[in-house]
Amino acid sequence: MKNTKEVWVFIEQEEGLIHDVSFELLGKARELAHELDVNVGAFILGQSVKHLSQRAAYYGANSVYLVDDSALANYRTLPYSKAACHLIKKYAPQIVLFGATAIGRDLAPRVASALKTGLTADCTDLQIGDYTYQKIMFEKILYQIRPAFGGNIIATIVSPECTPQMASVREGVMKKPEPSETNEAQIHIETVTFQPEDLDVEILERKIERKRINLKGANIIVSGGYGVGSKENFDLVRKLADVLGGEVGASRAAVDAGFIEKAHQVGQTGTTVRPKLYIAAGISGAVQHTAGMNESSKIIAINKDPNAPIFKLAHYGIVGDLNDVIPKLIEEYRSKD
């Protein structure tokens, strides 16, 4: 019989639509739960969201914990954190995971503070392992792994004496599992009584601006690095992406140099992507960048330096000046139309 100390995932939803990062975390939660010999739990907060329980089950949840209340119709920190704390205190999961989204980054630290437990933000990996501190062995605890010092090192953080162990995880770093419509979950419906002070913040109007850049969902990405040389020169990268029907990406060095906005950044401190085709132009191939795109189906690298590390990862490499190579690629592609 499995241990009842489950691995939980916060199912983030807006207007009845579940955020992709929640499905990604359910996939990772299944791996962690398997190592711990426990079940996977999902908790959903909102109004008229009971139908989402089945979606969570399809992606691996064994149990779903639900608070359905008009006070939770739209995200507000106080009522959401109160409902989350109520569930966690009652059912005592050993691990709780949040997506490192705008909502997750607001909710997770509030919950951790209320529960007096630790929280590692913006993790890029999670593992189970043992840890010894002052001759005390802590078995099968959560390794919370994330970039630190500006992405120059990878830190492994543990909180062995605090429960639950909590982490928020960046979008896209965990692979979204395939759903199974045969999976079923036990649903626990809970009621939380909200006090007037929990509802001090009132939403008068909501304005939602959809993302203009969708790196995660792109099948083709053309990324430029510091080797592009200038903000003006980045137009070459944009033109190739336009011709191919892809999105424009960038390395951190290009973003830091002011060549392009941070929303385009791919890598450990940016977005993790898995497109069918990834073209890296003027990107040397530092591990901070390649960790965010090394699962691309096909990688083409363009670089003047034949010894650039990116060529070790690329399926196809072009040694040359991108100012010469990219216009020729565009011309060749257009000639096939």
C-alpha cells in the first residue's frame, strides 16, 4: 500500500483553462512519486472548476483536492493562499510544486511563509536523494535544482527539516506527458470559510494581453547570439524566422547587449524550448543556453568559429559569417517556392 504523503501539484487555471506548466509538473510529480512510492495529488482553486479534475487525472493525478468558491473566481493572493494552506494543513503532502508563472511566483511564497516552510523558486530540475547534515541522515528528500549567481552555477537546495518541501518550477523545463483518458482520480471537495479581511482586495476590471511571443509552442526558432553584432543586425535573424514561419529567439548575451528583448531569451535563465527546428546564429554554445534548447529535434548552427561548442550539439553546422550565410539561406528557401 502506498504512503499517504503525496506529491502535490498546484493546478493553475484561468477562465477554466489549465496552464501548460501544471501538466508538465504532473509528469514530473509522477516520477518523484514513483521514487517515493507515494501517490500524486493535484489541488485546484477557482469557481465552477470541478470539471478540471478529470483533466488533472488524465495527466497523472491519483487524487484531486478542490475548493470551488465564488471568492476564487479570479486570482487574488489572500483567498487563494488561505484555501491552499487549508488543503495542505489538512492533507499534509510531503512535496508541493507550483509553476513559476506570475500567479505561482505570487502564491507559492505566501503559502510557504504561512506554513513556515522552505521554498526554492524558479527550479529547472527536481530529484529525489539522500542528504546528511551534522551526522543526521535524511532519506529521500527533494533536491531543488536551479541556476544561481546569474546562471553561472547550478545550485542544489534542500530543506530536510521543513514540510512540505516546496518549489516553483520554470515553464517548459519539464516535458509534458501524454495524457491517458483511462486514468481516474479520487476527488476531495473542501469548503473554506473566507473572512472579510481575506477579501480586502476587489477586482474592478481585468485586462488580459495575450503573449506576442510564443517560443514554447513554436515548431521553428531562429535564435541570434552576441555574434550577431548589433541590434540592427538582428534584422537578419528576424527575416530568416519570418521566411521560415518561425519565432525569433536569442541567447542571454544578445539580450544583455541590448540587441533584443528578454522575452525572446532561450536558456536556463530564459525559456526552455523543444522545436522541430532550431537555428543558432552567432551563438557560441555556452551551457546556460544549450540547456534550454538541447532537446530540439534538429539543430543548425551558424558560426565563424569552427571550434565553437555549439557545433558539438548541432546536427548540421555551417562555418561562416552569418551576414553571408543567412541571406543565402533566405534566397535558397524562397527559390523553392
